Amino acid sequence: MKFFLRALVVLAMMLLTSVAFAQNANLPGVAVNFGQGTNLVDTMEVLLLFTVLTLAPAIIILCTSFTRIVVVLSFMRQALGTQNMPPNQLLIGFALFLSIFVMMPTGKSLYYNTIVPYQAKQIDATQALKGLETDLRLFMNKHVRKADIGLFFDVTGESAPEDINAVPIHYLIPAFINSELKTAFQIGFLLYIPFIVLDMVVASVLMAMGMMMLPPMLVSMPFKLLLFVLVDGWQLVTGAILRSFNT
């Protein structure tokens, strides 16, 4: 590690020396430009844009409806006991498109109030980022719990503001994630109940028949799938997820 750091220092010194020599000697055919003629504001806007693009996956996962949806779908698969069926790629893709459906009003507001004015040079990058925060804040304010916001203020010892719009964004995002996880686990608990009852019935029947060596999960699996198909389970689960964002 020390050898690597020393090599970097030596390489940096060589580059600096060569640049200084070329600038002082004014060699023909050698042009050294340190950014003259470029707009520093445009450079910072590009830097902010790439920063937002880098954080885009985290924003999609943590600041939208994606967290609740993907957790509920994972609980649904575990309750069925089908292990890796549906596969993770399918569940994540399904959760992503359901998130697009839920976030469509927020996306339209973001597009017409932030992206279009930014492309028309009516606002700068800083105002565009502020508009992005405002639209996401409206969605998170609707679904976050006051108790989760109060938790972070209690930890820091600060007094919570009376207006939710005055809550700092670094307080609001973890509180929103906590609220989404709690809601997703509540829905997952309700999803587990009918399948647990079915497992208990199958296990009781097998014990009554003296077939204790036969795993109950092996017998209950076809009945779970049959029950899920008869009640149109995916439609019920999808409807429950989507309606949970309207409450």
C-alpha cells in the first residue's frame, strides 16, 4: 500500500513538472489550457447532473413507492413457499412498473414543473434540484408517519417543527423509509395468515393419519397454489398494494 501511494506521488510530481516545464519553456506545438474560456457555472451544472444520475438508483428505491411494493411481493412469495418462483428479476421488474404507476402524478409534476423549464433554460440546475426535492417531498409527506419523524428529532435532541414542510430532507427520507417498511410488514403479516392456517390444517390431518414422516410443506404446496389461483391472488395483492397508497 505504501509503495502504491509513493508511486502515485512520484507520478503526480512528474506530471506537474512536465506541465510547468512546458508552460515556462513555451515549446512550439505544446498548448496548455487550464480551462480558460469555459463557463464554471455550466461545469458545476454538469457535475450536479452526474451526481443526481449516480444517486438515481437510491432515489428510486428509497424515496418512492418501490420499497413497500418490493417488500410486499417478497413476503407474498415466501408465504406461498415457492422459494425462487417468481424469480427476483421478475419481482423487481414488476415492482418497478407498479412504482411507475403509483408515482405517475409525481412524475408528471416533476416533468412539467422542473424538467421542461430546465431544458428551456428558464431555471438553472440548482432550481431544478430544488424542484425535484419539492415533488418528492410532497409524496413522502403524504405517507410518512409523524412518530417516525419524531424519532429522529428525539435522537438528536432537537424540537420538531409544527409544519411537516419544515422538516429537513435528511430527516424526512429515513423517516419515510421506516414508515414504508412498517406498512409493508403489516401487509405481509396479513398475507401470511391464510397460508399459515392452511399449513396447520394439513399438518393436523397428516398427524391424524399417522403420516408424521411426510413434510407438511410438501403436501400443502399444491393446495396453496390452488387457493392462490382460485381467488386470483396476484390481482388481490396488486390491488391491495395500489390501494394502500390512496389511504
